[in-house]
Amino acid sequence: MRVKAPGEIHVGIGGWSYEPWRETFYPKGISKARELEYVGQHLTGTEINATFYGRQKPASFAKWRDSVPEHFRFAVKGSRYCTNRKNLAEAGESIANFVDQGIVELGDKLGPINWQLAPAKRFDPEEIARFFALLPQEHHGLRLRHALEPRHESFRDPVFLDLVREAGMAVILADSTEYPAFKEAAEASPFLYVRLQNAQSEIEQGYPEADLDRWAARAAEWSKSGRDVFAFFINGAKERAPAAAMATIARL
């Protein structure tokens, strides 16, 4: 009987430049130019948010790649010009521009691309199917992995689950009080992408110990199925995100 090798688990934060982290995470006196390097020494991934707002230079991606160790992975947030539009099926040109901006410079350190939809975006089967068809599976020989982050309850539809399975897409699992968690679709995905958004400022590690235990256990279980896992502490009390990520890594 053939046993699947466990998937990789990458745990991190959103970005690396956040002023309160200079009090709660970064050592005193560290230069801003070395913040990402420090993240790479203590965490195993980060989600790049700057790509949501604007085009980045290939040299920037190359610099970020060279700042972190081999086991580190970058998730990249898809451009708002692709996802914040009335008809996603018309995003072809914007998607091509996004993919061609230089993300391939990340090489093997490129993790999944997060296509985050607007909170008001409702599920339309034909539109979503056509959007999925626009997403390239590779670029200049580098495999691309795509994850959709729907944030409207209308996506809680069996047809949506069928579409993501057919497309080989992942659905992001949100731990949030503001947005729905599409647990069934997320756990059926070819890889797991989790965004943990409920950190509490009064807790040094952001999340209660029991919650960190639970998320670490779930990540380990998903990995046993041979799937990679990407978990990022994103919002909530953001100043606690690095501590929550490090505590989760310690459990793993």
C-alpha cells in the first residue's frame, strides 16, 4: 500500500512592515531593510498584500526571494483590478498583467495566489466558471496555484463546490467573525489556505492556547493527506500575529 508523503506546512503573517511589530516582534534597532530577513528566520511564510494595491517590480520579488531561507513561502494577493469588478469574466487582461509583473522571480518560494473577492460579490455560476478559466496554470514554466476567497454567503452552494473541484482551485478558509467560513469547500481543496483573523490584543499570543492547539492539530492532519498547508495570522489584533504564528510553529 502506497502512503502519501505529508504536505508542507507554512505558517506566517501578512506582510512584514507594520510599525507595532517593532515593539512586539522585531528586536530593538533592526533596520526596516532587514525586517523580512528576520521574518524568514522565525516564521515559514507570509502573505504579500502590496500586490493587491499595485504592480510590483521584478527586482522587488527577486530581493524578497533572496531575503528568506529555502523553506519559506510567499502567498501573493491578487490585484484588486482583477477581483473588484462587476464582471469577473472580463478580468482576462488584468490577470495577464498581474501574472506578468514578475512574481515568477519568487521561483520555488512562490506559494498560492489569493484571489479575494469583494464582500458584496454574489455567486454567479457562469461568471465564476469563466473567471476560473482565465487563471493560468503556469507562467514561464513556473506552476501557479490559485485560491479563491469568497466573502458572501451566496457561495455556500453545491454548484460552487463542483466548480472549484473541476478547476482544481482551493477555497480559502477564514477564521473570522465578519466573513463566512466555507469549511466544506476549503477542506476539499488540493491544498489548504487558512486566514486567521480573530487575534485578541489582551492575549500575548493572540489566540487562546486551546485555539492554537486546535489549529495546529488541524494543519498537521491536513498535511497527512499529502496536501500543503498555508496558514496566516492576518487581522484582528495584528500586533499579536507574529507571536501567534510562532506559537503555532512551535506546536508543529
